Amino acid sequence: MKASAGGYARAENVRHALDLLAASGGQGRLLAGGQSLVAAMNMRLSAGDLLVDISRLSELSGVTEQGGTLHIGALTRHVEIGSDPLVKTHAPVLAAAVAHIAHAAIRNRGTIGGALAHADPAAEFPACALALGAEMHAEGPDGTRTIPAEDFFEEVFTTALDESEILTAISVPVAEDGEKQVLEEVARRSGDYALAGLCLVKRAAGHRIALFSVGPKPILATGAMTALDDGDLDGAVAALAAEIDPPSDTQASAAYRRHLAGVLLRRAVARLKGDNQ
């Protein structure tokens, strides 16, 4: 199939992009890397849209450290996330995720903002953002707002963003001394979506555990986090199994995904302790 688009406009800046969205009558679609949107259009899952091209808005790209916070522009591409020294220092779980994302062509074009706004429950970046306690920064007709990752992801491919808003950046706390971050996943082949995946962040305040590909959105496993803070790994694995309700499909059963989640938690904890490199 070929895509069916209602029109195309290249935004000159964020305000121009917002004006184009407002004038589209609800039919505007933001085009950044286009790795998910264009595929949906080619399958006629999205048709008659006005494509608002924001891919050249340089103010939405790049990584900076600002007052104890790592600020990542929404148009920063996957390959840049994987190689940026600030990301490797303060959010290494994001850098680690890049190696698991599809293949080189996707990583060269896809953007972190696009991945977060698309909110695929099997994708790595949303779960990483949740584990890191990230904040999403959006701009709309009424100004800017900040949305915690815990409130951002709502359902399959659904976020707290209004259709009139643009995700402009993501921010995460800079890593504290001794902080450790681990990503573990199981996929049938390199580049495939994970059958189950887990992000684990250990800070002085405790552990943060986020899972992907085991539900309709990334899941923050608070019960498992509490058990792990108490040093009870077996209890954390049991709590994790109770906290998720994974789907069954042609790739894996719900029971197998639940089992994998526990295996991945044990692997992640072993890596934190240096038992498994």
C-alpha cells in the first residue's frame, strides 16, 4: 500500500508547528523521524492527515546538563542517544537501550521524543524513562507543562499529551555517586521487539523497576521495588509476578512472559552486584 496524506507543511519553529496543528482541525500529525507514523500511513492505519514536519527544528535536538538535570531534546535521534557522553554518564540505561532497537536505519532516523509519544508498550525508551523517574516537557497553545513519566503513559499507544501539544524534551536527574542502571530483555532475534524487558535503577533512595512488553504500557513495579529495597530478591520476584498481567500472543504466552520477568529481575540484580557482567 501507499500512504494517503492530506497535506504537508514544514514547521519553521515550535510556535509555527503549534499553529499548523491548531489549523488542521484535529487532523495534524507531527513528522519527526517518521519511523512509526509513515509505517502506519503505508498500511492505511492513518489517512488524510496533514503532516507537520518538525524534523529540522534544531532547538528540539541535543543533550545538555542543566542544574543537576539531564535535558534531552525530543528530536535527539536514537543513534545520538547511544553515543552521547552525557547520556552514557547520567542515563546509561538509555544508551544501552539503543542497541536493542530494531536496526541501524531505524536508529539513524528515529527520535527519542517520537518513541515516547508513540508509547509502544514493547519499546525500550518508555520503560527506561519510567525507571529513571523522567519528566516530559510539552508545549501547547496555552504554554508549557511538565508531565512525570508515571502520569505520561496511559494505554497502548496513548499518552497524556493533548493532540494540540508537542513533546519538546525529556529530563532525568543526573546520576548520583554509586548509582547503577541495568537493562535486560529477551527477544527471539536481535532487533525484534522483546518478549519481556526490564529496567532497573538503583539509587540511595532505593530501587526503581520498570517493565516493558508485559502489559498495555510500561509498568513501574512498586511492590517488587519495596521487596528489593528490603533485600528480599525472592519476595521481589514474587511481587513482580503479581503486579503484571502480560498478554498471550503468537510470540509468547502470558505465563512465559511472567516467568521471563522474574528471570530478568534476577539477572539485573546479579549485574548490579557484579556477579554477572
